[in-house]
Amino acid sequence: MRIVIAEDDALLREGLALLLRAESLEVVATAENPGAFLDAVDAEEPDVAIVDVRMPPTHTDEGITAAVEARRRRPELAVLVLSAYVEQAFATDLLAQGTARLGYLLKERVGRVEEFLDALHRVADGGTAIDPEVVAQLLTRTRPDARLGRLSPRERDVLALMAEGLGNTAIAERLVVSDGAVHKHIRNIFAKLDLAPTDRTDRRVAAVLHYLEDARRRD
């Protein structure tokens, strides 16, 4: 796995590089600003980019903008975005661009090495990793709309874990239920959200996007 890190905080940038190299992962470049990051993406052709949301010069959305541009240049690039705190609009905007090979984590998660590495590998393998705190805040800030209101408490639990990017087996382990029970809950979620039985992966993504976008509208 070839990794580029874009982070303007030198201590965190070098700390991340040391952590990943200690795990026998290849950090091919680090960058302190969006321009240097995009140059590294072009030159090194990484598999994964770890990008801070807020970067110079204005420390607003330069990191997100650079990540989107990097994916435009290299569509197969996996991107794991780091943020100091929950920024709901950035999370949902990122997901709206497509959920494959995409992660959004709070920086505090880096200190929980096993969780951070799990998210990194999940994104590199083509999946999604959304910080549990992001999902929790979206849920607690809002009230369900008519369709989400149809879900049972357990189905909402399953959908929240789907929003984190967990697969069926991981959801079953988290909730201490069988894979079959999770499969049944997901079928019910699709039905109650009026998601037609076409491609199952697309329906899963659509359910998560509906959940997050609905939360954003009512924030």
C-alpha cells in the first residue's frame, strides 16, 4: 500500500508517517499544503491519500478541495480525510461524490491505532469508513423523517453502523447477533426506505446517503 499524507501540522504529519511505517506500510510522500499534495499524487501514484480537511492558506476547505481534485486525476485513489471535529457538511458532501474508497475520521481516532488502521485498510480495500462520532452526532441532532421513522430501533442501529462503513459480519459482531439477523434487518431497511430491489450494493449506499442527507437537511 503506497500512501501520501497531506497535513500542515508537522508533528501530526510526521507522527502519522512513523506510525504507518512501523506497520510496514509505505509512505511515499508527505505534504504540508494542497499544491505539494497534488504534485505528490501525480508523481508517486499512491494507492491511498490521508488528507487533513483544513489546510493552508485559509484553513477552511482546502483539504477537501484537494482530495476531490486528486480523485479527479486518479479515480482509483482511496482517500481518508481527517478532521479535528465533526463537520457535517463536509462528511455528507464527500459521500455524495461516491462512497467507494472513502473515509472520514476525527483526528482523535489516530491515537486509537487499531481503529485507525482498520479504517485505513477498509478504505484501501474499496470500502467506506465514517467515524462513529460523526454518525452519532448526525443522529442525535435530528428527528427522523417519515421514512426513517418507519425503522425499528434495531434497524436504526444497523443503519447507523452501515453509515460507518461496516459490513454485515462486522455489524453482527458489534450488535452480538447472527449474520442472518443483520441480513433480515437490512432487507427491512431497504423496504421501509422504498429502495427498489435492483443492485444490492447500490441500495446499501443509497440507504446510507439517505440517512446522512436527511440528517444534514434537518441540522
